[in-house]
Amino acid sequence: MRRYHFPIFHNGETQADDVGELFRSPDLAAQYGERIARDIASDPEYDREAGTVVLVVDASGAEIARHSVCKTEP
């Protein structure tokens, strides 16, 4: 298993993920990053103009995936 990190860019600021999560493959890590983006979008107080992006990076810092957060409708 390899460690992947999920930093979030929101309103021009970065929320680092120093701990990360373990996954068996980059695809599983990318799916998890997509779930994080969906969870953020489902927050009723989420600002759709914030331009939030969830990145998925491996332990070496290589970008595996990038997920834009889109406001979900109720």
C-alpha cells in the first residue's frame, strides 16, 4: 500500500494534508479524492464561487488526480 495526500485549494489558499491515507492503487486514491470533492460540494454553506479543487498526490508529490468541487443541487 502507498500513501496519498489530498491537499485542498480554496479561495486561493491551500489546506495541506500532512497525514494522507493508504491505498492499494492510484485509482483508488483518485476515487477517494473525488468523494472528498463531492462531500465538500454537498455542504449547504459551500461557496460555489470559491474555485475549490481537491488534489491527489503520491508520497513523492506527483499529482495523480485533480477534482474541481461543483455545487450539487438539493
